[in-house]
Amino acid sequence: MTLKKMSRNNTEHRYNLRPNRTLSYMHKFAFLSVHAGVKKWGERAKEAIKDGEKMLYKEGVFLEIRQPTNMQKCEALLLPFLS
């Protein structure tokens, strides 16, 4: 059995090496709907949702519209479908 001389430019290897993998941390995060999260984690999920909503409110993310026009109502209803 003869071994080929190895060089840096040679793509052949003596060992069956797997290519380097990038680390994935997706298993540590749960991307669920609000309903599924409450169903899975119960009160902890409800508290997390409340905390998130309070934070968004304090940051001024939401705008209050006292008397929305029909066009604004339609746009608000269509936002999830447009993204």
C-alpha cells in the first residue's frame, strides 16, 4: 500500500474528514406562535408576552389612532399578508 505525497494544494486526503460545520444555535430558541407558546409553557409564556408588550409600549413602537379611517383599518388588517 503506497501513500501519495500530500501537498497543501492537493485535495486528496488520507483521512475521511468531514468539512468544517458552522455552529447552529437554532435548537436553543423556540419560534412558536403565541398560542403554541402559551400551550407549551403556560404562565411563564403569558408573563413573557406581557413583559414584551410593556417594553414595546414604553419604547413608543405603537401609534395610537383615535378615529382610524376605513383605509387605515384595511391597511392594518392586510399587514400580516403583505410581509
